[in-house]
Amino acid sequence: MKKIMILGASSLQLPGIVKAKEMGLHVIAVDMNKEAIGFRYADEGYVISTTDISNVVKAAKKSKVDGVLTLATDMPVRTVAAVAEELSLPAISIDNSLKATNKAFMREALNSYGVPCPYFIKVNNEGDFFQAVKEVTDKGYRCIVKPVDNSGSRGVNLLSRYDEVSLKEAFKYSKKNSRSGEVIVEEYMEGPEVCVETLSVDGICFPIQITDKLTTGAPYFVEMGHSQPSKLSIDEQADIKRVAIAANMAIGNFNGSSCTEIKVTKEGAKVVELGARLAGDYMTTDLVPLSTGVNMVESVIKIALGEKPDCAIKFNKGSAIRFLEADEGIIRSISGIKEAQAVSGVKRVGIDKKIGDEVVQIKSSLDRIGYVIAQADTSHEATKICEEAVSKIKITVEKI
């Protein structure tokens, strides 16, 4: 029986653990949280941080794994690369994993291959930050600030005020969310944003689906909904796919999956960033299979084992997800879940917070309350189903 190591055992990685078990594999889960739900389903478990490279490599060698992967989170990609190199397994290389998890390295790689991306400056102190903001604005751009090495919209801030106090606060917020302490100041690209879900096998990149995204907007841009397929024009979608393929090749993501975030600007498609793993927010675990019939989770498991996945689109339907939100305060009651589940076309309703939890301003994906996933013949219809289901869920909060 082949052994697959999955880095992360939270609800984000659970679909991978469950699918690997269904495929008859021996599953080894790794997570620093000993209570992580995935440990209940795995055959073996290591309570180790997924970013503790040396100890994860030791565990992988001890268990003699035949494949390694992670789902829906960026930093373990570096650990995946280290395990794969040590055991000669198919995965992204160590050097390329840095390009896929550090926005500055990523943009440098994209620029060197001529892949369209925003103008940016990397900084690590307040003085350089002020100078970078001036340089970007002098070019006529609005400024957006991001940590170089985080995800889920953590630390992202579109600047709307440029006085000294506001800039100091923006730098502090972004730096606090940066593991390395470095941030980038870059051109804010105007236009609709999409995510391209891809599979790469032996250096050939297959775009599987394009996802339209709904965010909170400025300044934090937290994703509050997704729908598939994209409603953009055929020409725009062709440009998006071309840029996504080029971005994966520039980063060196030759075997695995990716979610490539792209803005469609007046100059054409430009890369926001690329994650060398399955997308989060249930896009690849749920929405892609519902809209295309392609099982992305099974595909990445096969790639990790050196096998060939089936990348062919099976059908064309619509799928969507909408995330729940509420006023700030303490949750006192949640009702209407059964009514939401009963709406025709709803595939799942998930609640991530419980009675007594605090609802705060949504600044990252961790602040969302729950979600509704739906399927229909078109993305428009799937979105309408989500909205109807969401309207039935009532969340009562007590203001603090």
C-alpha cells in the first residue's frame, strides 16, 4: 500500500485526507494542533508544525512516504519541496517553492520571464516604506501594501490616506502579518479579479476553471464569494489562461496544482499572485468538481505519487459559494440552517463560528462566519441559490 503524507490536518486539508483514504492509500497527517480533525481520519499522525521542515523531513523518512502534498495553504509548500527533494518525489523544487510563497521573489521571477504583474518595491523598514509609497504614487498608481509571505488577505491594505499617521499604521499592520518582516508596496491594479485553477503534469499546465471573485473591497479585499465558470468574455478568458500558464512556468510549478489570481486590467491580464497548491475557500475541493466534473483533490494526490491525473472537463455547470457575515459583537443565536439546506441546489451549509464567539470586522478569511455552496446550470443561477439560502440564516449578535 502506498503512503501519502498530507501537510495540515485542519478542515482545509480534510478533503485530501478523506479522498486519499478512498483511493486505498495509507495516509500520514501532519499538524501542530493535536486536536486537528484530520487526525481522526488518517492512519498515522505527527504533531509537528507544517513549517518545521527538518522534523517533517525526518517523519517522512521514518514513514517512507511515496508522496507528499498540502492543500489550500502556502507556507507548507516549502516543506513539501524539502521532503520531495530528500526522498526524490515529484513536487516543486526548493528554489521554486520560495518563488511560490514569497511575493517579492514571485514578482522577480515573473518579470524575468515577461509575465505581466504589478510594479512593486520590497521594503523592511518604515523609512524605505515611505520612500516606496512616494515612488509608486509618483508613477501615477494607487498603492496597495502586502506582507511578502502570508495569505488569506492577512495584512493587505489599499492606501486611501497618505498622511504620516495613516502610513505608519498601514506599515505596522502589514509588517505584523509578515513572517519575515518584509512587505511590498505595489501598484493597485484596477479591474475584475479571477482565480485560475490549474493542474501541471511534467511541465504542461492545464487550466481547469476560471473563478469570478467577490471581495469586501478596499482596504482589505477579503473574499466573500466565488462563482464558476467566469462571466468574462471568451477573449478575456483566453488571455487569462495564457497568463496563468506562463506564470506557472515562470515560477517552476511543473508538477502539481495552482491557484493563480489575476486582475483583468485595461492593459490585459496581470498576475496578482500564484499559490502552488489547491485554492482555499472550497474552490477546488467543491466548486471545480461541481462545475467541471474534475476531481482536483484526487488529481493532486495522483501527481504527488507520480501518476497521471485525468484533466479532461466532464461537463459544464455552474457553482458558487457565498460567505456569511453579521454585525460586530458576540453571537447569541444562529437559526435558519435547515431552511437554507432545504433550498434546491444547495450542496452544503457550513458554520465556522459558534454561540459565544465574537464577530469582528472582516479583515481576513479567518473572520468569516460560515458559507453556503450551490450548483446549477449556470454560475448566475448558482449564485442566486446561494443568496436565497444565505437570506434564510439569521445570526443574532450582542454588541460589546
